[in-house]
Amino acid sequence: MLRFENWGYRHASRRHFAVRGLNITIEAGQRVLLLGASGIGKSTILEGAAGLLGGEENAERTEMTADGTMLTTDAEGGVTEGRVLVDDVPVTRARGRIGLVLQDPDAQAIFQRLGDNVAFGPENLNVPRDQIWQRVRDGLRAVGLEGVQLHRSTLHLSGGQMQRLALAGALAMRPGVLLLDEPTANLDPDGVTQVVDAVRDVLDTYHSTMVLVEHRAGPWIDMIDRVVVLGLETDEQQSARIA
């Protein structure tokens, strides 16, 4: 279960919060489509859900506002209010339980060899070495890349294959929550079909919770349980809320 409790985040050097006062509970296994205008804060919400923003361990300064809200400033200068929980555990202490797939798969390709990219997550979670490569093979099989040589260069993969590789890397961490940030935005129709089918198979197999940000919702709609639409608080505040 993923829960936002009065959560908000203001990026460093920004005057206004990108998201503020967000209260939403996403039940375990639910598949949610997150909609809203471009720039409204959807990616910020996914980054917060992934534990990439703020966190007590990164806190440089903490202060209490007049209304009793706790504001935490992180080392980068970003400000967080409220909290995000995964099964009642603060998300920054549960990062290994969450997988994030970005819009640009090249941004998630750290190594040249295909297998090393999928193994990177489990290695950082201190998974025993003898289990890592089994997870790599399981992840690749789940997204339809089984049989591809692990030492194959990512330079030789198509856009659809790169996106499936990014998904395999997230799956190798065995996440309970899968976050997808416009995963088909840069793909042709065949690539869209490949990625959507791979995600569908993964959700059916692992029963993960999913939060999807996607402008082209049509190919996904039959697997969605719930749609959450974001609006703006006011023209002056410019922070996202549930519409």
C-alpha cells in the first residue's frame, strides 16, 4: 500500500511547491493512472513515491510552521512537508520495495552490457551474489528479453528493447510498487505494444501496485483500476491537488 499524507515538495530555488497537501491512499495491488496537465507535478509525485526526494537521512534543517506542519530542507535545498509511506514504512527507508521506470530509458542505462544494468539494483540492495543473476534472468524473461546475451551491448538495442530493459531492471529488485513515468512517450506503435504487454504480464505475475503517468492512456486503459486527476490549487500557488 502506498500512502501520501499531506505530502508536498518544493524544488530547490523554486518559489512555489510543485505539489502540496497531497492526501491519497493506493491500496496494495491497485493499478492507478495519474493524469493532469503538463508541468503540474506528476513526475514529482512519482519521484517522491520512489523515495528520491527529501527524507530524514538527507535533512539539513527542520522547522515547524504556524499551523503545525513540519518542513524538512534536504541537502540539495528542496523542501518536503508531510510524508509518503509504503505499508506504513517511510518510503525513504523502503526504496528497495519500489521500482521506477523513467520516460527516457537511456537515462537508466548505466553500463554498456545488458546484464549489468539489470543486476545493478539487486547489487545495491545487497542481494546475495548467487541470487542476483537468477533475478536478472527472471526479470529479462518477464519482459520478453529471455535468450538475449547478457554481455550484449545496449547500443545494439531498439527503443522498445531499451524500455523493456529498464523495466527488467526495476523488476529485478522485486518491487511491491511499480512506478512508470511516461514509459512509451518515445516509442513507435510496435514499441508501445511491447512495453504495455510486458507490464501487463508483470502485474499479473507479481500482483504489484502500479502508478502510471502516461498521456497516451488508450493502450493501458483496460488494466487500470483507478484514475486520479490532478488540478491546481490556485493560479497564485500553482501546486498540484487531486481534482
